[in-house]
Amino acid sequence: MQTRKIASFNVSAIGLGCMNVSHAYGIPPSEEQGERVVRAALDAGVTLFDTAALYGFGKNETLVGRVLKSQRNKITLCSKGGMAGVQFDDGIKRVIDGSPEAIRRNCEESLRRLQTDVIDLYYLHRWHKAVPIEESVGAMADLVRAGKVRAIGLSEVSAPTLRRAHAVHPIAAVQSEYSLWTRNAEIAVLDLCRELGTAYVAFSPVARGFLCGVPIDVSALPANDLRTSMPRFLGDSHLANLKVQAAYNAIAADVGCTPAQLALAWLLHKAPHVIPIPGTTSVAHLQEDLAAANVQLGDDVMARLEATVNTHTVKGQRYTAQASGEVDTEAL
């Protein structure tokens, strides 16, 4: 597996986003199947594993920790705090809390679930806008000084917020959505990451399945699948995007790779500090994704891809209005 840099870590050029095996896309697979996917990634040479306190309200960290503990010194383990499940009288609910107290509590709970003494890369999952970013990052810097975290990152932040945070403590990575159909990173934050020596970790690199080549029947998705509320998968926007998908699939056929591999290869060719972390519940799909590291794209193919799938051809916002208000990325 080719490698890329996050701070002092040499990591596989394609990592594994572990969320899917516990969270977000309908009924998750069995724990046994989730473990098979994580173990298969290890066997294939993946060294970058990404989880979060939010995913499955702790279940994902527990699974990842159980599988990876015997290989702890061979991998880069990443998790996130500042957004987690909180127990209320009527059940567990997602809460964004970037206060120092919450960050410390989230980290301690993650360490326990992950069965480790230190988290290699710890992200602020969302900037809690009621708390100055300097205060949240300051609390995370304290975790570094305490030896509980080796490096810190931010998720879904704009360039100005990244610069403010980096003035408090070096930011090793920004993790935000980036793919052919979500290009917000290209406004400013991708360039600022290059300037600061910060890695850009791209989640949803295959556009929540859209760039995998098979039309998604939203009506057949479980009610708790995130895509059932995402504007790009609904109504006229979805119908328009299916036409874009067909044109994109034709490019993959010309290149001689699968649509998913093409999406990941595009990211790898965009910049050396970009590291995609696709997620999957299938070992076969995992192996398909990892093979993208061997796909070579010329300038002509890159230009054709970007002319086909871009902010003008893709219809609909990526999030609902409420969810958009919870992120800090520059808007297109």
C-alpha cells in the first residue's frame, strides 16, 4: 500500500472510515461482519482507521478497539469528540458540545472503549459555535500534553477557523467531505492545509454511494438511512443527478476501472496531502476501493471528470438546512 503523511505518521494512502459498520446507513451489519471488514483492511495493508464517539453511540469505537488492540503499534488510530450520544429520559441523543469538560470526558470514554492508552489523531467532530474554537483546541492541546492524544484535528471547518485553531496548537488534519460532487474544500481550506502542512482527510469520497455506479433507490432505503433526508437524493435533484451518474459511469468504463475506484483515484491525484477514507460493510467492496491506489489518471481524464461532475451539474444541497447550520465549511 502506498503511504501519505499525517503529522509524523506514515499512513496508508487510503484509510478505512469505520462508521458504516455501526452507524448512519440503515440497519448496520452484524458485529461479526463489521469485524471481518476491519480485519480485512488490516490484512490488506490499511494503517489508517477512523472512528468517533458518535458512531453507534460508542459501539463503533468498542468494535474497532476490540479488533485493533493486538495491532495497536502498527496502525494510526483516529477518533473524534465534541459530538457524542448523551443519555436523556427519553433515550440517547446526539449532542454537540465543544466545552473543555465535554472534550475531556469524550476522550476518556473513547480511550476506554478503544482499549488504548493514547489516541494517535483526535478530532473535534464539530465546532460548537457557542464555544470559541481557541477554547476547544486549547482543551485538546491539554490532552496532547497529558499523553492521551498524539495529534489533533478538526472536522467540517472553514479556512478562517482552521487558521485560528492552528495558532493555538498545530492541526495535523482536517477531515471533511470531499469528492467530485462535494467540492467545498477547493474554495480555501484545501490550499490552507497545504500551506500549514495539514493533511486533508476526505470522508464520503464516493459521495455516499452515488459514485459507486449503481442508481440508489431512495424509496427502498430504511428510514434511518441518512440519505433519505439529503436533498441530493430527493425529488427532481435526484433525477437530475442520475443523468450525471450515467455520464460519470461512462468515463469509468473508458478508464477501465470501477466507478468507485475512479472516485478515489481522482482524490489521490488531486493533491499529495489528500487521504480518502471510504467506508463499507463489504469485504469485496473494501478490496475494490483499495485497488484505486493503482489507478493512473492523466490530465485529460481529470479534466473530463471535473467537467462532468461539479458544483454546477450536481443538483441539491449536501445537507438539510439544520445540518448545514452545524458545520463551518465554506458554502458553494
